[in-house]
Amino acid sequence: MSKVIVVTSGKGGVGKTTSAAAISAGLAKQGHKTVVIDFDVGLRNLDMIMGCERRVVFDFINVIQGDAKLKQALIKDRRLENLSVLPTSQTRDKDALTREGVGKVLDELREEFDYIVCDSPAGIERGAQLAMYYADEAVLVTNPEVSSVRDSDRMLGLLNSKTRRAEEDGAEPINAHLLLTRFDPKRSGDGEMMTVEDVLEILAIPLLGVIPESPAVLRASNEGVPVVMGDKSRAATAYEEAVARLTGEQIEIRIEGEDRPGFFQRIFGRTA
Amino acid sequence: MSMFGFNFRSRKAKSAQTAKDRLQILLAHERGTEGSGSGPDYLPLLQRDILAAIKKHVHVEGDAVDIRMEREDDISSIEINIDLLKQAARAD
């Protein structure tokens, strides 16, 4: 039974697309047939983060409107055979997305893929609402920062009221997980940033993972290589473990850098 | 900056340059098509026209035409595949 996972946050710039790319690549690396869909109509970016921007011909909107077949719009990743990308339109506006159209495309994708990852746009408009509407699971990407946590709380409210699972009688509610990104263990330890526990206490949903602030994330975006496909980094390991938890593995949450300061950190201590 | 034989800047400079190059190629294509409905958006229409032209002469399925585009630094290419196997199979 395939699963639809929405990667959402409310607030922009917290790492939704980076996380959607890393999670879908991680699922594909584990051998699951995975597709990642861009719901940000008019502001397409998943294609760049996945490194397939030059191969976009048809898109999600073309498929919804019947101008192209789904198989024409799907871009097969050249690095991971289990991974496909469904880009969105850069020129249409978001009214081109309809609930029926999205539902039909997702049903067709369910026949072929184990995991369907929906990369939500920021905000709570149509694109964001449709990205979450059919979801079975939600990954709430949150930074340890007041506006991001507040927006995530708002998204939790929408996940529990404005989705198919919320509307259907007897359906299990959406399984929402917290993915804390851009976490800085040192600043958190110094009391300058909320701790993982602080955020968990406020949002009260299970923790999927903690992604440390890492230069590997910008490098990944620069090169169009999802974080888990690039060189080994703390962020890549954290994403890989989050993906394993998403598929049901029990892995203890380790916060890189918190218990094991690096060589330079030990020398320079907490003066920086 | 080079120390102990390592060049600390080269790695970062390399990925930043990659980012800039990718953006320049992409934006050169996108800026030319802003709001005009042309650019990759003309491809569904092109596909329909090609299909109509082929149908005048041979019977083909509605999904027999597959169009792909590859954008490179200097040139873009459109690859058009027309699936005539279904036609041949029916003729038998």
C-alpha cells in the first residue's frame, strides 16, 4: 500500500524543498519506488534542488489538464533508479490545481510508487492545502525559532481539519512528524536557541529527526544533488536516519555535535 | 587559502560556481518565455499538432507521440518519438 507524505511548514525558507528532496532520495536509496511532486505552482524549485531543471518538458499542471500523460511528465532520476520527480508549472497560476485533478494524479501514482512525497509551497493557500489534502503522513519542517514553531502549530491545525483523513468518518488522522532543521547544538546548549525538548513540548508531535545546520545543505542546493546523495555529512546522516524512522525503523535520535565536540570545537571551546 | 597541501577554498568555490552556472542557463530560458505562454508551454500544442499531422496519413494512438527537451549551455534540443509499433501490430 503506497503512502502519500506531505512535507510542509507554513513558514517559508525553513527547508521544505531541501527536506522533500532528501527524504525522497533517501527512500529511493532504501529501495522504495518514490516520486516527489512540486506543489509550488509558479515558483517551481524542486527541479533545481533535484538537479533535473534542464529536463523539464511537461509538468503536473499539464497532466491535470490532460495536455500530457503522467509518464511524459515524470522525470526519472539518473542517479537513483527508484526515484522520479514530477515538476510543477513555472508559468501557470495556482488556480490550475484542482482537488479532483490532484486526486486523480495521486491515484495513478499510487499504482506505480511506494512513496509519493508532496513538496508543499509556503503559506496556507491553495497549493499548500492541496499538497496536504490527500496525505497519509505529514513531515512538519520546523526551525527552532518562534515564527516557524508558531506556523507549524497552525499547520498542525489544518492537517487535523482540512484534509481528506480529517473529513472522512472513521479515517485514521494524518500521522504528523516533526523534522527540526537548521538546529545548532552549541547555541541551543548556550541557551541562545530553543532546545529540541522545548519545541517538542510546544508542538507535542513525534520527532522524526533533527537536522543540524550544515554547509552541506547549501552545497547540495548549489549542485542540484539531494543532501543524502552527496558526500557524507552530519546533515546527510541525520536525513538518512529520519528516513529510516519514517519507514518504521527504531533508531535513537542522536543530536550530532551535542555530545561529541569536534577537534576545533574542543580547542576553541565556547568562545566563538 | 592553501595549507598543508589542502586548498580550503576550491571546494566551496566549485559548488558556488556550479550554482551560478545552473541559474544562468535556466534563467536565460525562463526570462524569454515570461507570461507569453510559449517556451516549454508550447510543447503540448506542438505535440497535438504533430499527432494531428501523423493521423492524416497513418492511424496512431493518442499517446503515440512523446516529446522530450534537453537544455544545454549553448543549444536546446527537442526529441520527438513517434510510436508506430502499435500501428504495425494492428496491421497484422
